[in-house]
Amino acid sequence: MATVGVDIRVLGTGPHSGIQEYTERLLEHMVPAADVSWKLFYAGRRPLEYRSWMSRENVSVHELTRSNRLLWARTRLTGRPWLDELVGGADAFFFPHFLLGATSSRCARVMTWHDLSYELMPDLLTPGRRFWHRFVMRPHRQAQSADRIIAVSESTRDDLMTLYGIAPERIATVHSGIDPMIRRASDGELALFRAREGLPPRFIMSLSTREPRKNLEGLVRAFERMAGGRRYTDVSLVLAGPDGWLEGPLRRHINRSPLRTRIRLIGSLRREERALWLSAASVFAYPSLMEGFGFPPLEAMACGTPVLAAANSSMFETAGDAALLVDPYGVDRMASSLAALMDDEALRGRLIGSGFERARSFTWEHAARGTLDVIRSVLQ
């Protein structure tokens, strides 16, 4: 039986993120593999929240009491400790993200790359985050050290080849999945939810961490342009998601907006309420300036909500023709597209139907099989 270590430190890094969703859902579907013994490595300030799949017979959890900062510093200075030694030996180590971690020459390395926005759009990060990427994590060196790399989209694969010079045969594209719990809520559930939340008759929704790359200020401008007249006085904008960074301009814009009473920030969503919000929305908008994969548009499709997304990066292959793709820098076009998604029943019907079909094609079962195939390839 092969022994595979997994770096699960991302499960303890604050508000639930796409990378955490990826790690948790992927392992949930991979660990039942009977021919693999899984050794999960965790370190961090936050106590690890145990999941049911961690108690399987072929899974062991190895927690390190020291902080990640000390671990990273020692790894940078000495190239130790080796994570495969810390878990009692492993034939390969899987990194769902490029958190810094050393392994011995006896242990193969497989790493997942979600996007390279930190290389392509460094100005949209704080100085601290730029320093963390460039001088602490050093993703370029980690990519070079990996035996195989998993890219969550062809867009990310292309960036890895272009920016890091990774040979194409070392990169496998394995699309992520979406949570099967995310599905259209019933009319009864929606009626109760709308009453409980005091929701307006119609609203546009977005879901993301509030950071500049997500282009939420551009969305607010498009909403103001669309809903500022008499025709859409019943339409509101809901921005869901955790606090991010460099969000001061967004908050100032909202506070000065003539439609500020119709713009609602609701913070992070619990897993059990995501489907309710997405099902209740009239339109889901995701005008991100760049995405490695993009879970929320597909989740909205699974809930029967028509999607507007940015015509860039991975959105062409994940959202594709099941969404209305627009230039995220074009506020006027975004505004007219939002209006069309509100009013054009034929367009809404087409996107809702194709959206359901599109969402069904991205499953964690498929992602787990593809990821296992890559891990097994380095064990041969």
C-alpha cells in the first residue's frame, strides 16, 4: 500500500476560502481509496477542526505544536524539517496549495496551483502579501521542485508554463468540483428564507472575499448605472463574503453611493445557507479581473440563477456559454448586461438551463479520480 502525506495546513487559515473548499472536498472523496494510506500533516495557531473522513482506518493525522511562522523560517534557513519524516515516512507528499514545506529526496512531490494572480496582478495585493508570496513562500521555486503539478484550469496551466517555464508534461489539468449540497432550494424554503432575511423582491448577488481582484467596486458602479433610474427601483445589490484587503475604496464608494440603502454587505455565508442565498438571487454577478477556477458562478448555476461573469482567464472554460461573459472593465456593458439578465426571459431561461447542465459536469468524484491518477503517477 502506498503512503501519501498531505499538507492540510490550509484548513486552519481563517475564513473559509476556495482553497480550503478544494482541500476539504477533495480529501473527502480521495481518502476512501483502498490502496493508499493517508498521513495528514497539520500545524498552525488554530486548533484543527476534525472531519468525519479523518477517522477512517487508512488515515492518520499528525499535528505539530509549533507555529507555521517558525516552521517556515526554519525551512527557509535549513531546508528542514522534512514533512515526510514528521509524519513517519511517506512515498509522496501532496500539497493542495504552495505553503512552504520541505521533503526528503526519497519523497515525491505533487502540488496544486489555483492561480498566479500574485504574479500577474501584484498591485492588487498589500505590501505584506507581496512579501509573503515573493520572499516567504517563493512559489516559483516550489513549482520547479515539484515532480508533478496539478492546475485547476487550462488557464492556470498556461500561466505556469509561461511565467515559470514548467514543461507541459509536468502539469496535469484537473478541474475542481462543486459541493453537491449546493442545489436549487424549494419554493417553500425560499419563501421562509426571504421572510426571515427581509429580502427585496429582486436582487443581484455576488459572493467573494472583498479584495480588489474581485472587482466589486466595478460591480457597484454598474449597479448604480443600471438601477439609478425609475425602472429598477425594486432591485438591490447583495455583496456576500468575508473581509479581505484594500477594501477601503469599495466601502467609501458604497457609503457615498446614492443607492447605498439598496446595497447590502452580509459577510461570510455558512455552508448550509449558501444555496438559499444563491437560489433567492435574481442574478449572480462575478466580474473578477482574474480567476484560477471560480466556484461561486458554478454554485449559482447549480441553484438555477443566471450568471454574469468576466470574459477572462478560467471563466471561458468553467462558466463558458452557460454565463453571460462581459468585459469586467466595461461598466456600461456590465450595466446593460445586468438589465438584460433581469428582463429578458428567453435569455434567463437559456442560461438557467445550460447552467444546470454545466454545474453537473464539475464533480468532486471526477476531481478526486484525476488527482489520484497524478499522485499514483509519481509512485511508479
